[in-house]
Amino acid sequence: MLRIGMLTSGGDCQALNATMRGVVRGIKTLIGDEFEIYGFIDGYKGLVYGNYRKMKYNDFAGIFNKGGTILGTSRMPFKEIDIPTADGVDKVKAMNENYKKLKLDALVVLGGNGSQKTANRLSEEGLNVIGLPKTIDNDIYGTDVTFGFQSAIDVATRCIDNIYTTAESHSRIFVIEIMGHKVGWIALHAGIAGGADAILLPEIPYDIKKVYKAIEKTQKEGKKAIIIAVAEGAIPKEVAKLPKKERKAVLANSTYPSVSYELADKIRAKFDSDVRVAVPGHTQRGGSPDAYDKVLSSRFGAKAAELIRDKDFGKLVVMKNNLVDAIPLAESAGKLKVIDPDDQLVKSAKDLGICFGD
Ligand code: F6P
């Protein structure tokens, strides 16, 4: 009997269940019926405390289209991995012991950057780990795309589309804040897809004067709706230039709830226009996966099953040039995939007249 541990860790996304379903279907097809899944509750916490559900193939039926995660999730920051829990449990030791106590053959970790760092650590400890790259942010190094990303783009784009019509009716300027943590992948894609006039990204610090200019130009052209898609991690040029410590302090001391409100205030002070903010927030992570993500999750799930069958552990499933592959967890762990300001997509957007504030 094959015994597989599985957990979902970090912020959720639309395609976690779809990916778990893919893994389980792949195992059944490639390896056979003799397997049990030990689903750890609420991410690594479940592995630390030995809190799990023993699951069968059928427990993963009917969840393809269901967002969130049937296992629950939580964040366990990697930087705190060697700090005991509040009740004094040594996390790495406990995870190791629980894995062995349950006689697991492998542990499948569906998680983002931090979670994959922990997966790599457990792999270094000798556990048979397979990572699956989950995050709406698309910032996992080594894969062209993560599951959740495309669905989040769809939600963010729909949000911009909806705002567009009302902005047009009222001749308003809208600053729309898009998730993405430290990177601007969702904002870049949704901004283009939503017809934004400006897209502001963490990777391309913006000069507010350039944003003003873009607004002026767009208003002069007679466009009634002005849309600024701002990534939640976007940063003005003058702040980006500061040494890391000072920059952190400036951002931490801001009195605004988030970047979009500060930006909207600046624009409001400069223009005789009605300026509004829209923050789609966690709607970008919620609901069902889109068709692209369902296909991607299925492909990733099948690859994870293949790795389990081949006992090829310590790997992260990735997509490279439209082909599913696997790379050592260590190759990706600790690195962030950011947008290259010279990326062709950025260039195309600029060629369409979209302002990046640089
Ligand atoms: O990593 C996914 C993400 O949604 C980021 O885009 C965002 O910055 C963060 O999680 C929000 O986290 P939380 O749900 O813990 O507030």
C-alpha cells in the first residue's frame, strides 16, 4: 500500500483542489488502486501536529471546479522554521517524526515560494518530497507559470472591465489595485487585458510626473474612463532609490491603507476630476479555476504522480516553454521570479501607449 502525504500551504487559490484531484487521478492510473492519501489539515501545521485525514480516491471526486482547498491552509513563514511553535514544538523535528510515524512514501506540497522553501528543507532532511507550484502571484522561480495565476488574471480583468463602463459613464479616473505581493505579474496581464492607460509595477518604479502626463494626454484625447492598474507592491521612484532599511521604514510608516489610496490622493490633488479607488482584493484568489488552470492543474498533477511512480523525489513540477517538467526543489527555493523591465510583454504594452511611469 502506497502512503502519500499531501498538504496545501500559504495563501489559497482557485486551482488547489483541481491539482490535488490531478495528483490522485494520476496515481490511480500510473501506479494503481493500492494507495492511501494522508491529507494534512491547514498546511504544514497539520504535519507539525499530526493532524490529518485519511483519504481515498473518491474524496477527491467532484472538487475539480471548487475553489479554495478541501484540506485548509495556513502560513508558516520559512524564516521562522527553526523557531519552535508557541507551545514549544520543534517544527522540523515534528514534521519529520510524523512523516515517519505514518510510514509515508512521499509528501506532496502544493504551495508558493515560502512553502517550497520548507519543502526543500524537508527534502534535505531526507523526506521524499514533491512540490507543486501554487500561487496567483506567478513568482515561483523555475516555472513559466503557476496554477492560480491565470484564474486571478481573469478575475482582475473582469474587475477592470466592470469598472471601465461605470468610469466611462461618470468620466472618472479609477486606480485599481491588483494583488501580486512583491511582483507585478497579475497587474501586467490584467492591466493589458482590461485596457488600462497606466500599469504600475514593483519591478518598474514609477515617476508620478509621468503618470500625470499620461492622464493629461489621455484626457486631451477625449477618453472618458481613465484606468490605472497598480500592483499592490508598486513603488514610486524616489522611494525605490532609498537604501533597503529606509525604504522599508517609509513604506511601514505610510498612513494610507495601501498604495492605491496614496496614488489616488496625489492624482486628486493635481486634476479636477473625480478619482476613485477599487480594490478587488481576495476576490482575485476566490471562486472556481478557469479552463486554463484546470488544464494546467491536470498536467501538473499527472507529472507529480509520474515522479512518485519513478521515486524521483526532491523535485518541483514546473512548466517550461509549454512543456511540463521537474527541477530540483533547491534550484527554485529562495529565488523570486520577477518581471524583467525589458520583457517583450512590457515592450508591447508600451508600444500600445500604456504608461509604466518610467
Ligand atoms: O500570495 C498570494 C497573495 O494573495 C498576495 O497576492 C497577497 O499579497 C497576499 O497573498 C495576501 O495574503 P493574505 O491573504 O494572507 O492577506
